[in-house]
Amino acid sequence: MTAITRTVTVAAGRFAPGHLGELTTVVPFELVDAVLEETRSVQRRLRDLPSRVGVYFLLAMCLFPEVGYRLVWDKLTAGLDGVSVAGPTPKALRDLRRRLGVAPVRALFEVLAGPLARPTTPGVRFGPFRTVSFDGCSSQKVADSERNRLWLGRTSHHGYPTIALMTLVETGTRALIGAVFGPPAGGETGYASRLLHLLRPDMLVLWDKGFDGNSFLAAVNATGAQVLGRLRANRRTPVLTRLGDGSYLSVIGTEKVRVIDATITVTCADGTVFAGSYRLVTTLTDARRYPAAVLAGLYHQRWEHESAYYAFRHTIMNGRVLRSGDPVGVEQEMWALLTLYQALRTVMVEAAESLPGTDPDRCCFTVAL
């Protein structure tokens, strides 16, 4: 028999419920206090439910989407044996959310967002480039209230309004570099354009078809980042120069690009074969340094973004509808969910780094949660 004891530090007095268990190391007290101060969201008088406790309650609310406010509070305080804590009503917890607003939760996400990989982390870089990707998700359902419908509109997802989420992800770790969201009518490239300031010259951007508009490609190219994306099937690109690997130089708008036509074949364990044609466009025009077959294989990394959304929508939320019945509450809840996701990815990458040579892809999000 081996006894393992653990010492967990919590705040004193009314601040004691303000923690998130093991994830408090990623979201420490000092960080939460700093964003509250920066956004002028600190309580004017000390209540039983201080603002710092409210931030941690929001994150716990997303950690336990299957239970109501009061049960979330009970889970948040379950480990505080011997510590006197408040016993708020669900209404008091709703009022706490309203007092906090959106600004501190958004600021907290923006502090935690960013690449998590180190230079030696496996599966993160392609030559000198860090691989990142743009992708959107428009299937997260929100509460079917009149205010949400006026903001987002009604969609075909069983009558629930849905919110459009656009993220820039580090594909090797599935960490969020940035995120924006809003009504689905905003369009994918419209939302993605609001994240272009996060691109750097050492990044290689992957994207699915639909992002290949002339102006968007030019805007990405202006950041200094490189591109490897899929072209729409009906897109016609002039053949300027045929290259030895079967690709060819072309132009989209005013941007010089290289086009790669590839046939992808997948053979299943039972022998079933599926095949499809992919047309890729890239600003990596040197065919000797970046052969077409290598880039076609690299494009597979874009699917890591789909895994990130699966973890967000299905592992954390388990397909549930957001709680909030008004746009301000939905925004606050979305930033809290994104913050929680990033905190979990942070500890997963740290776990992978503890065993040198381990690819972060090998870490299971469900186990981390």
C-alpha cells in the first residue's frame, strides 16, 4: 500500500471557491486578477461572490455543461472541506455572470491563446515553417430564445440558432492562436480576415476550399506567411510553366502561385478503396525544395483542425446547447469555453513535453478532460 498526499493551495475567505483544480496552474489567481483589473471588472465592494470567483465559476460552468448552476458550484467547492464557503442560489450565480460581463473572459482567452509548441516539439513544423490552419464551425447550437434568434437567425439545426466560430489553430498541438465568432451570415473569409494580424512570416497556413478568394489570398500573402490550401473544383487557373513534379506555376489575382493536382486514395482494412481529386494551391513555388508529393502529404495536417472542433463541440460540450438566452451571455460563454479548451491543450502539450520526442497528437483530449 502506498499513500500519496497532495497539497492544493486555495485562496482564503470568500475567495476560496475561486480555483479550477489542476487547471489553476494554467489560469492562476494573479492572471485572473490582472485581467479583471485591466477590464475594470473588479467588484466595487467585497461580496460573498467576488469577481475572481465569478471567472472560475464561468470556466467550471463550461467544464460541467451537463448540470445546473448550483451543482456546478457544488463541484467547484467539493474539495474545500473545513472551509466556510457561500451557498449561493442559482439567481445569485446568474447575477454574478451579469456583473462580470464579456470583457474579462475575452481578455483571459487572449492572454492564454497562442502557439504552445517548442522548437523541438515533433509534428509541428514543416522545414522552417510552423503549420497553422484556418477553419470555421457553424454547428454549435445556442438556446432558442427570441434575443438569440434576432442576433443569429434560425437555422436548420433542429430549429436552434447556431453561432459561427472561426479559429486559427496550430495544427501540431491543436492549440488556438486566435478566435472570432458571430452570426453565420458573417461568412468564413470575413471572420478569418479578423485574425490575419496573428499570422507571422514563419507560418505556413493550411485551409480548405472556400478560402481561395483573390483578395483573401492577397491579404494572407501580405502578412509574409506562406499558403497551402485547397482550390474549389470550378476554379480555373492558367498554366504558366509546367514543373518536373507535375505541378505548374500560375497566378490568382496578382499573386504568383503553384498548383498541384493530386489524387488521394484511401484503402480501408476490409479492402474497400476510396479515391478523390484534390487541387492544391501554394505560395511555395520551388518544386525542388518542396516537391508536390510532399506537400500533398503535408496537407493531411489540416484535418487536425477538425479534431480540435470535435474536442470543443463533442468532448467538452457533448453536443449540448449553450446555456445563455441572450447575445451577451452567449459571447461570455463562448469565450469561457475557448479559454477552457486552451487550458486543457496547454496541460496536454506539457504532458507530451515531459517525455521527449512525444508528438502532442498522441495525447487524448478525453483523458485530459
